[in-house]
Amino acid sequence: MKWKIFTLAILVPAVLLAVIWQPALNAYYLFRARDLAKSREYEEAAHLYKRIIANDPEHKVALRGLGNCYSLSGRHRQAIGLYRKAADLGDVPSLRQLAGVYVITKEYESLKIIVPKLLEHKGDDPEFLNYVLISALQSKDENLFRKAMEGVDTTGVHKDTLSLLNIASNIFSPQ
């Protein structure tokens, strides 16, 4: 009986301490991992992101950060799963990263699958529109091009977007 009380006296505070301190520890790991990634120390940053994910498998920022480490070190296939999971959890920046990796790896069919989500956010970031335009061009889908252009004000758009628009207009507009 005494060993049970002793065990509870040790375990209960230890569990409470872990629950209380884990978010603070994750925040520290996240801060440190971002610094390491900025310094291009991707392996060290990846190690910290993995520690966060081990504690919280649905930590969107850590999933995206680990994906970035993999992508920036040329391991695009590994990055895709992480970006996809974070995007499925609602992390919009991961959706952007996922689209970018699909373009880099020339996985245009996979890009086309996420086009509806990209269209939802095309006003948030010009890159979303760019990826939709790339998908329309790769699949030669004029309807997708028209859908992408709905409500888009071309004044002040990024030069890359203008280039894609010019290419697409030449392909999809009658001469």
C-alpha cells in the first residue's frame, strides 16, 4: 500500500508538470528550429520539429516547418506528406508550400486535385493564383483558366502572374 501512495506521489506531479510545461517546451523548440532553418541548418531544425510533432502530431506549424526543412534540402517527396497533413488540418501556408512542391516535382495531376482549395484562397496570396494558372496551362483546361480569372483585378499583380496570364491568354483566347 505504501508503494502505491509513493508511486502516485511521484507520478501525479510528474504528469502534471509534463502537461503544463510541454506547450512551453514546444514553443522553445519552435523558436529554436526557426532560427536553425534560417541559418540553413536543416537537419538540426528538423530534429526539433520532429520533437514537437512527437508531442503534438497535429502541430500545423511544426509539420510545415519540417516540410520546409525537407523541401529546402531537396527531399521534396518527404515534404509532400507533411504539407498535405498540415493543409488538411487547415494550415493555409502549407497549402501554398504543397502546391509549390507539386510544381517543382512536376506532379501536375496532384496539383490539379488541390486546385479547388487554391481557388478558395487565390485572393489571399498571388502564389495561389499562379499555381492555379500553372495547373490550367499544364492540363490545357480553359474552363479552369476562366474560373481562376473570375474576380481577379490584373492591376498591380505580380510580374510572374502577368507572365502566366499572357501565356494563358495566348493559348486560350482565339487569335
